[in-house]
Amino acid sequence: MRSIRFLALAALLAAALLMAAPPARAAGETISESTFNAGGHPAQGVAPASASFRISLGSIGEALGLPDLAGAGLRLQPGWVAGLRPPGEVLNLRFTGPSAFTWNPEISAGAYNVYRGALGTLPGSTGACLAAGLAAPGASDGALPAAPGTGFFYLVTVRNRLGEEGGKGAASSGQPRLNPAPCP
């Protein structure tokens, strides 16, 4: 019982130190994150630490029986960290007006990219980047086709939060469409 109280006290102390105002950072300095392994006892005995704190946990994935700890810019919750999903395929592209279209939200989405091409370049073309980094599932294109009887096609991809871009679907042959010129 005494060790459980000590562990809870240590977790509260670590959380309090983490919720303190972040130190000033120099231009170009980045913050990186890491995960615990081996049940809170990392290989080679290295534990997360800095000049002002050290965290050592004896279990991973189990709640400490404490409420969620939160502060400005920080939230500490017990349990497993959810993984980032690989980018999926965007489904159900449909027009909602003469120049506006939408699609189903993709669960892995960090952002969406829209590609446009001329219908006359099919098959074989996968379009050029029309819009990059869209936060919501929808876009519009006010451009008009060059001549009567011509038109555009649109392909939408999703980028997950790691910046990995999903595919442009499959060609009629069943082979995945390549993306030789991805959006920036």
C-alpha cells in the first residue's frame, strides 16, 4: 500500500513539474517525444528526465486511480497512447454545386490534397496539385474547361499526422495509381 501511495505521489510530482511554464526555446529548437518501453523500465536503465525532473513508472497502460491532469498546453492521462493510423483512401467524392465538391472524412486525416487533370489526359494521368493541406473534407474549383465538350477530373488524397500521403485509388486495371508529382 505504501508503494502505491509513493507511486501516486511521484506521478503527481512529475505531472506538476511538466505543467510548469515551458522553458524559453531558441529559434530553430524543436521538442521531440518518446515512448516508454519495457513496462516503464527502458533498456540500458535510461528514464525520461531533464535537469528539473525524472519520471520512472512501474507499469504502463494501467490507470493510477488519479483524475486526468491538465494544464496550459499539457494533458496527462493514464493508459495506452493511441497510434497514428496509416493514410487511407478518400471515398465518395461528390459535387455539391457547380464548382464545389466534398468527400467522406478519412479517420487518419491530418490534411487533404486535391489533384485536378483534364479529362482528355485519361487514362494515364493522375492530375496536378490543385490544393494542398486542406483541413476539412471539401474544396471548390472556379476554373472552367478550355472548350465545350471538355472537363476536369479530380482525385483527393489524405495525409496523416506524420505527413504520409495515401494513394490516389486504383486504375481500371486494378493497379494503384502512382503519384509522380505529390502536393508540397
